[in-house]
Amino acid sequence: MPNCQTRICCATDATAPAHYARYFILSLISLWLVGCSPSDATPGQWLRGDASDTLPQDWAFTDEFKEIFVEVQTPYFIPHSVTIWCAQVDGKLFIGARNPESKNWPGWIDNNSDIRLQIDNDIYSVSASALSDEATLGTLGAAYAEKYSLPPQTDGAPSNMRYWAIVQR
């Protein structure tokens, strides 16, 4: 018959997986509550920064930022944020998605155009308006090509980009 000390060790060993599972679940909940920002190709959740009450009249300052972040609403009520490129034309800001059919977030913008942008440490609550005007798309494609040193778009070639104008909510 085992002595009392042996039973305590055995009981502790048997409950150890439950303790680890509890700590793991608490860690996941904490991470979910805190969320995380996107980084390069890794998406995130809530964006953090200083909320800007007013939108800039001229978005030309974004020329100095190669990447910004966009936060969209998802069908499962947890925001989704990604790193994107942006370009401004005549002081108006535009965002784009390369190969949009391979990503979820462009479709989520179609469902809810209210998004948040993080540029530097400032957060802007805006709306995204899909673009389809060929003249605007051509000008915008040229602005992206210049800012990001992309090869020029060949006339008649299908574009693998989708663009939105950033407008006030």
C-alpha cells in the first residue's frame, strides 16, 4: 500500500496536464483580448495608435510612408488588419490590394466600407470607396508605379490590382 506522500505525487502528476491546459487557455484569451498589430505579411487585429478626430485635407504626407495598416470588419466580429501600400494623387488618398481574389479583406470592405487606417502612429476612421473609372485607375496605377518603382502597366493587360479611394465616413 502506497504511503500518503506517494499519493500526493501521483495526484499532482495526474492533474498537471489540466494545469497546463488552463494556463494555455488563459494565455490565448489574453492574447485575443490584447490583439496584435499586423507586421509585413502577417495580419493582425485591432490597430493601436492615436485616434485622429479630423482627416487631413491633403494626404500628400503619405508619400513618405511605404506601408500603412488597414483594419476591416469581419463577419466574425473581430477586426482584421493588414499591411498595405497607399498612394496619393492630387492630395487624395488611395489604397490597393494586389491579387484581391486571393485575400479575404477586400471582400470584407465590400460588405462594410467603414475602415480604420494607421499611418505612422495616427489612426483615421474613414470609408473606402471602390474605384472603377478607367481614367482614375490609369492615373492611380502610374502613381503606384512611381512610388514603389513598379514596372509600368502595359496597355490592354489585365490588372491584378483593386483600388479604393479614402473618403470621410
